[in-house]
Amino acid sequence: MAEHIPAQVPARAPARRLVIENCAIATVDADGTEYDSGHIVVAGGIIESVGAGPAPAGLADVARRIDGTGHLATPGLVNTHHHFYQWITRGLAQDSNLFNWLVELYPTWARIDEPMVHAAAAGSLAMMVRGGVTTAMDHHYVFPRGAGDLLGAEIRAAADIGVRFTAARGSMDRGQSAGGLPPDFAVESTEDALLATEAAIDTYHDASFGSMLQIVAAPCSPFSVSTELMREAALLARRKGVRLHTHGSETVEEEKFCHELFGMGPTDYFASTGWLGDDVWMAHCVHMNDSDIAAFARTGTGVAHCPSSNARLAAGIARVPDMLAAGVPVGLGVDGTASNESGELHTELRNALLINRLGGGEKALNARQALRLGTYGGAQVLGRAAEIGSLEPGKLADLVLWKLDGIGHASIADPVAALVLGAAAPVTLSLVGGHPVVEDGRLTRVDEDAVAKLTRGEARRLAEITRARLNEPGPAAG
């Protein structure tokens, strides 16, 4: 069994009232309300009030008062696509496109086990959370036989760090012998994948307001999953009332694959298997034509935009401005750190703006749209916009206080532009449901040095196992 990272500060109930004052505030509400100097009052893990100037006089039971001078308060960042296990395989296949990258890395990924996944999840989560993420999502789809409880390993890591977590129970059942991309020993049977997904939902999914853990049904991609698994997973998810997630339209090679195997493009294929709807979101969606975008808008299907990963694998530039104009819900994703080694979501704000301007001109995306993608857009995509994604009374107190009065930002008058276009801003405070998970740039609940040591050790162990076994038959899947 994987061990928990040593906790530095035990979890405790949030203070009766926490008051933040004198900071700039970008609420990211429907009107884009901002305050040059304002206040936020948190009570019982919920935002009680947000407004201009100091907090109301006479507040009772104020346990902590924070002077936010020189800071910008925003909603916590929401990550909508990731593969935590890749944290221990960063820096490999540096000059490959998606398909060649997958072929090179699948034999290594098929050797993962529970301690490796726990360490990788801890590293991935630690990096994101210390950079302003308050809601994390992971899509795990590699389940070698005998590897242990891989989904549980991720869930324990998220609980240790204190982040809100959406765990997508992925699956692959189309190996190379069936015309798929992954090796046969890296896939499950269709029945086993469906049973395991249902068990994960029954064991872990919490649909209540303020839930810290939700489960998603998430077959991996058209080139690694059978049509039967796609259809049955959609039926299962809707019977259980959970969301659906997969990869879609990521590369031109995928488009060709879908036409050769199914006689249609990815979006039409998804429609034929029940995979368009307001309970579905797709990762990447780089190669979408007008008809595809219209179908997503008509059905409310969401998109996880992963600009750095798309650039790393030379997949192309997603048409995010066109998606937003059509009304498609769009959030941001880190994607796996084998294709985005930084592992940070706050850098995706800047990269989303820059890459979309390369594709669509200087007005394709602005700083406030980029911030919305990383906050409210992500909440929409995860189906949690009523709870998180904006700073409004009644919503969960998931918020970040960014320090913008240092050398990297002090000369930028517009705080939102400083956050999005400037250097990575230090996080002075990050709250999840009113609980501090970051203070003064450091995680509050785990030892960062212990996480780094753990991930380094497990990365070396995986590399050694792979080198020793690469020419031997792989472990059986299931």
C-alpha cells in the first residue's frame, strides 16, 4: 500500500469568519465585476460577502483578518484535464507527435503500480495546488493487472493535500491486435472496465453541494476504446448520474484513424455513441470544423483546452475563440506532465492567450477571457458552476490571493493583466472551502520536500523496471 505524505498541519474546521481586505478583486461573475480595493468575508467555508472597500463594520466571530494590500483575489483555478501518473515519466519522447509519443511511452506506463501512482499524484497535485489550483481533475486509464488500487492512490493524495478532486475512471479495451494504438498488455477487457467504473462510482462519488470528490466515467479515446465500451460507458454514467470525459479531435492522425475505422470523423462518431451532451466534455478538440463546433454548442458539450500540451506535441491550435463565440463551455487543462512538464495551470492562462492569438490575431483572446477559462469555464465543464468558479455570496470559499507587488508585477497597473501576462505570480493564500491549502507560497498540509523525494524515487524505480523488462512479455491486462 502507498503511504500518505507526512502531514504538517492537521485538517481543521474553517474559522467562523475570515476577512480579506484591501485587495484588488476579480470576481469572474456573469458581469465580470472587479474592485480596485475590496473585501471578501468567508464564513463556514462559504463566501458570505464580496464588495468594494473594507468589510462591513461590526462583524462578529472574526477569527482571522488578512490585509491583502498589493494582492489580487480571484476564484481558485479549476483544472479540467490531467494524467497524474505521467509525473514520473516527464522529459521523455521530447520530439514526437501524439501517436509516436504514445507508442514510445505505453510500454513504460504499463509497468506502473500503486506506490508509483500515489507518488505521481502527490507531485502533480502539489505543483498545481501551490500554483493556485483549488479543484483538480485527473483522467487515469492505465490499469495493469496486479498493480494495486491506482484510483484509490490518487484519491488519498488529493485528500492529503486538501484539494477538491474530480477523478475520471478511465479505461482502454482496444489493443493493437484489435486495431488500437496501445499494446494488448496495457488494456482491460470491456466487461472489467465497466465493472470497475461502476464500482468506483458506487464507492467514491459524492454529488452533494461542496463535495470534495466526484467520479467521472472516462474511456480514453477513439483509438484505444471499442465502440461497445463507449456506448456502454455513456449508458452507465447516465444511469448513475455522473459526467463523461474522453479525448477528442486532438490530432490529424486521430481524424484519419476515425474515418478509416468508423467511416466518419470524431464528432460524428461521438454523436453515434451517445457522447454529445451537457454532461460530457472532451480534452483538446484541436481539429474541429464549423459543423463540429455547432454540434458541441447545440448539445452543451464542453472542451478542456490544453494549449501547452497541444504545442509540445505539435497537435495544432484549437479554435477556442470560435468555440466561445458559439457558446461552447471551455475550461483549461494542464494535461499529463509527459507532454507539459511544468505541471502548472496558472501558466496555461498566459499560454492560452498567446497561442490563440497566433491562430486568430491580436484580439482572439484577452486577459480576462483567459482568467475566465481557468476559473468559471472550468467550473462549467465539470458541472460545478453553481458552487465554484466565481467569487459570489453563497458559493464555496475556493479562492486565491496572488501577490502582485513584487518585482515581477509591480509596474503593471492592471492586476488581471499582471496575473495573466506577467511572470508566474506567488500565491500568498489559497483556500479550499475556507481551509488554507497554501500560505506564503508553500503547501500547508504536506511536506513539499518529502513529496519531491518520493516522486524522484518512484520515477527511478519505474525507469529501472522498464529497462529490466522492456524485452520481456508485458504484464497481462485486466
